[in-house]
Amino acid sequence: MGQLSLRNPLATPDQLAASPSLQHGITTELETDMRAYGCHLIQSAGTVLRVPQPVMATAQVLLQRFYCLASFQDFPLRSTVLGALFLACKVEESPQTIRNIINVVDIIIKRDRGYPETVTDGYDSEYYELKNETVMGEIQILRRLAFNVQVELPYGLLVNYLRSLELTDQAQVPQLAWNYLNDLLRTPIYVCFQPETIACGAIFLAAHTCSVPLPASPAWWTVFDANDEDVITVAKAIKALYHRPMPRIMPLSPKEMELHAKGTLEECISKVRKEKWDVHNAELALAVQTRMATTDASGKRSQAEHEDTGVRPKSRRETKDTRRDYSRRNSRHTGGSRSREARRDGSYRPQH
């Protein structure tokens, strides 16, 4: 993966079988779930930020490449997610402010964990911690990938292949194949095969699901520089993805990695959830009491002024009638709407 090329750098099966995370004692299931959850955060945040799909896809591919060369134990998932999304927005020329990225990702994590969905203040310690994580995540991605952030995506190839196979008029095949490409981003497939093979695998499974026949003699994928073994491997990866539930709570920091290793992460998150809701409800009750006290003080002040001056405050109806009368008198003195229009274009002359 270290050779610079316009083609996507690929990881070998040996690299995936001996990834840095596995060497640090992380199980294959946990690594798979953490990769999928990191891609889920990027996809969800990109949807909220309304960035194009290539931005979200590029960020997810960068995350998958990064963890082929780095361990979840050394580089926390949240920092990598923030850095990958921030970097992908620059690479795909769809810039977003670092504050928007931090707030959106933080809200999605809080929603997944059941925390109150409050936006972090731009001046508190939590925000500055997340900002430092974003910058460090971006730096580590660039460093580990040797600044090779070129990502070739299969979306354009998929459209061309569908047109060549005359499948664009099918009711479900194009959309289903497109969805398969998006879902495959949660797997390491994009760092194992080139875009041509991935697009062929998505078309193969979509056509098979919809019972649409494809040319068999010669095999249609050979025209697109793919082989049958790789196409079937991609299709199997898509099918296996839907048999595994999407994780919602994953360790995001070194401390949470230790808690997960001890088996106490769920218990700790439940405790923090209760504490955060207690604080949130207390702050909400205090805000309501302050608002009511301010309203009462304003009413008492108005009543005191009425008693001192002997003038009854005008009601809302009386205030509205007064404004209408003033508008009519102003229109009468200025000569009506036509005179106002004449004055506006410079043709008005006062009559003597």
C-alpha cells in the first residue's frame, strides 16, 4: 500500500489477516464492528452536513486504509472518524468548518448512546478536546498513508456498466446496485479490490436478486477487466454484511477500550447516561424557573408604573388600532401610495 499510484492502493490478504489491531489482541469481530461503526458515523454525519456522496465514500475508504496500517488500540476511533471526514472534505473540494463536523459527529454519538442531544459550547474544554482529536486524526492519517489520499470510486463505472448491459431501464437493478456500493463501504472490500471488480460484484448480486439474466458467453465481467472469483467474493461480502447487525455502542477512546476489555463498557455508559440526563433535566428546570421569574418581574414592573402614573397600559388590541390610525394619517399627509411611488422615482412635485 506504500507505492504511490493513480490506482487505489490495495491490501494483501496477509496484511488483513495480520492487521495491527489483531496483533494488539483485538478480536476479529471487534475490529470488524469498529470499522463498520466508524463508517456509520461518517455516513450519518455526511448526510446531516449535506455533503456529496463521494465525500462520505472517500472518508470511509481513508478510514479503512488507515486501520490496515494502524491499531484501534493506539489510535482512537473517534479521532480517526473526525480526521477522515475533515480530510475528505478537502480532498473532494467540499469544505466544511471543523466546528460543524465536530458538532454533528458528537450529536450522532450521543444519540446512539442515549445521551441528551446537546451541542457542545465552542469555548468549553470538551469542544477543544474534540478539536484537538480532529487535527491529530487528520495528521495521523496523512502520516500513515504517506499523503496518498487518492481514492478512485466505482460509482461512475457502475453507471457506465449498467448502460453497456442495458440495465438502466430496469426498475430495481440500478438502485439496488448503487445501495450495495454504499453498504460495502463498511467493509474492507474497498481496500482489497479495484473499483471495476467492486462495480461488477454489485451488478452481479443486484441482477441475481432481481432475477435479471446477464450475458454468459462470453462472461460479461471479463469485458470490464474483472474475473469471476473476485466478483463472487464481492457479492458474498455484500450478503454477509446484511447478516451482521449494525453496532451502536463501540469504544471510542483509549479509556473505553480498557473498559471494553474488562467487559464494563455497557455498564459505564449506562451510568454516564443517567448522570447526563440528571444534569440536563436540572438545567432545564432552572431555565424554566428563571424565565418565569423574569416574566413575573416584568409584569410587576409594568403594574407599578401604572399605579405611579395613573395611566392604564394599552392592550394588544388598542396598540394594533393605534398603529393602523397612525398609518392612515401618514398616508393622508403624504398624498397616498401614488405620491409615495412618485417620490420614489423622482417625479413628485408638491402642489402649491
